Amino acid sequence: MSHPLEAPGGGRERPCNLPAAVTSALADQDPTLCLIEKIKLGTQVDESSRKLFELHYRKIIGFFRSHGFSSEESRDLTQDVFYRVFKSIDTFRRESRFERWLFEIALNIYRNELRRKGAEKRDAVELSIDTASEDDEASGKIKEPGSGERSVLEALIDRERRATLIAALQSLPPQMRICCVLRFEKGLKYHEIATAMKISIETVKAHLHQARKRLTGELGED
Amino acid sequence: MSDDTSDLDEKLGFLAEEGRHRRDPEEHPSPETLTAYQSNELSPDEDERIQGHLAACRHCTEMLLELEEFLRPVEVGVAPAADFEAAVDWRKLRSRMRGPKRRRLTYTMAAVFFLAVVGLSIYTLSRGPEKFKTLEPRGSTRGPAEAIEVVELPVTLVLRSSARSHYPEYRAEFLDEHDRPIRELSHLQESRPFEVEVPLGRRDLDTGKCRVRLLGVKDRGADPVGEYVFKVKN
């Protein structure tokens, strides 16, 4: 199979120097697709793979770094992601977004790594709490009961209030309730809630406004 | 109203505290389901199920928000990561990718070499040691009637030329006992002065008497330089 890499240009420059039939379809698309197409066609595979790697390397490294992995761990996991990408690049379909596919692979590897770490943790030697408390006692770190801690009565009141609040939340319509949970429990911003719920920011605001009104009414009656 | 609001905020504060202590569910939607949710490819029921999960799962909510970032295409013209780290990691990845392929190639080459050695050995053994038979041209010796040499194929005939001068090349014409041409070998050259080697394979000649005419070829002309008679034994 031969593809003229340096096809003589007739006016408009073709992206990636691919055959006209291929490039015309890719003309309005991103450089990533051009690179993938070249890899699949077997033209300049090494160069195109390197470019694809460099184009998305920072994104993947950043993904792992932002989830608490060390620099070395992130680099290793990034290697795993790209290894899987290049191994199965033939299965990638152009109709889909490459970034989406890349994300799915990265998330799979991230979850696998979490599971592996979790298993390691479970297999680790457990330390006795008694040992720790003995040490604490020896160093005089043991707190006196009630000193600075909330009293049992306060804890009971809190529990009751929490139960009332949760019951009030349960009475809200599902989308409104989820908006409240994301906002008040998870501390998400309006635009983040909008993204997660796939609704507009205005709708989020309206839901939260309505929810506050209804909750005030319901909780005020208690 | 403001009192109500601050009271509500205080109450909602419990939720934040609750959220801090709450653990994510053990089960999560697959990455593919999460991306499908984001792309509106799920049914309304599935959508609702995912939203319900998001309300309880910090991990998936974070991932979904991250997906938004991910889906932003790399801008054309933005310089890709071409730093030292990326270059080192690329080289590492490339060697990892090529690793098994290279090993496969090495094994293939070793197998080919092994088969070639075995094949060559079998061929050499079956062929036996190379045999030479030197033939003098008829009429070059005096005395009693010349004996007919017996030749066993395969063999390399060494035909001694009776010519007085050298020829750039020679031609050997093989004739059967009825003088019918059966084979011709041309472009032969002297291997030693006045000696022409003619290799013959096992099936090149039939059993029986055979005559060879050796001709010296020069300037489009051919001069007879020897005639040999032998008996083929297969």
C-alpha cells in the first residue's frame, strides 16, 4: 500500500499529507484524528505516534497528578495509558472522540490502580490500637473525657436535626434533591452542578432557590 | 427572612459534615457508561440512575467534571509537550511497544538460521563428497584400444583440451550412442590451463554410452578441441 506522503498540493494544503480521500474527510477535524489515521494507514507510524503522545501527554499526567499520585507514579500510569492506546488503536472508531476514548482508558487504569493499592493496604500488617494508645498515654497525649468534646446530649440533638433534614430533603423532587446534595453536601459550584446534571446554570439556581424555600418551610415547622 | 436563611444554612451545614464522613459506594458506573451519560447516549431511566449515583458518589462526580476538561480538543498551534520528561517517557514507551516484536523477530531469525543449517547438512550428506572425473580426449593416447571410462552421477567432468591455445570460453555438446544431441552446456571456462570442468547432476544424463564434444568458442567461431566417450552409471 503506497500513500503519497508529499502529494503535490493543488491549492489548499492537506492536513497530514494523507491521500485526498482521507484528508478531505479530516480537513475540518482536529490534528489528533489526522495522526490516528496515519498510524492506522501505516504511514509515518513512529513520528505520528510520538506526536500523538506529546499532544496528550500533559493531560494524562495532570489527570493522575490531580488524583494524588506522585510524579513517578503518574508517569508510569501515563505509560500504561498510552501503551493501551497504541495497542488497541485499530479498535478506535473515528465517529467517536479520541479524548473520550483516552479518558475511558485513563479512568480504567486509575480505578485498577486504586484497587491494587487498596488490596496492598488490606494485605499490610495491622497495628494494634492498644499499642498506639499506650504510646499516647506514655507521652501524655490522652485527652480527658469531655474536655473539648461535644457532650452526648449535643450529639443526640445533632443526630435528630440531621434526620429531620434528610427527611426534608427526601421530600424534594429528585433533580432538585440531587442539586441540593451536590451543592450543600459536596460543595460543588453552580457550573459544576450544571455540568454533572447536564442542565443550565439557571436551572440549577432555580432548583436551589425553590429547595431553600421548601426546606425553610418544612424545617421551620419543626 | 435572613434569620430563616441563616438557620437553614446552619442546618445545611450538617449535610456538608455528613458528606465529609460519607464513603463513596463500592460500585461505580463503568467509564464507558459515564462518558455515554455525558454524551446524552443513555436512556432517561439510565440517566436518572447515574444522577442518583452522582449524588452519593464524590469520585464519579469528580470524574464527570474532569471529563469536561478532557473533551476540550487540543488547540491547533498550541505547542505539545516536548520537554525532557516527555521525550524520556516516549522512548521508554516505544521500547516497551517494540519489545515483544523484536524478540519475535530474533526468534524467527534464529529458527530460519537453524533450519538453513539443518537443510544444508542434509543436502550435503545426501549429495555425498564431490566427485571429479578427468577425461582425456580420444586419440590423444597411443597404444591399445582406449578403454571407455565409467562415470557415476553426480560428477564433475574435467575435460582436458587438446588445443594448443586457450579459448575465452568453451561449449560442451553431449550426444547419445546414436549421435543424437541430448544436452549442451555453453559459456564454460578453463578452471586450470587446458582443463574445463563440467558439473553433472544425478538426472542430467541417462544410463548408457555418451559422447561429449568440447568446442573452443572464439570470435563467433567454434573449434573442436576434444572428444570424449564414457559410460554413464546411475
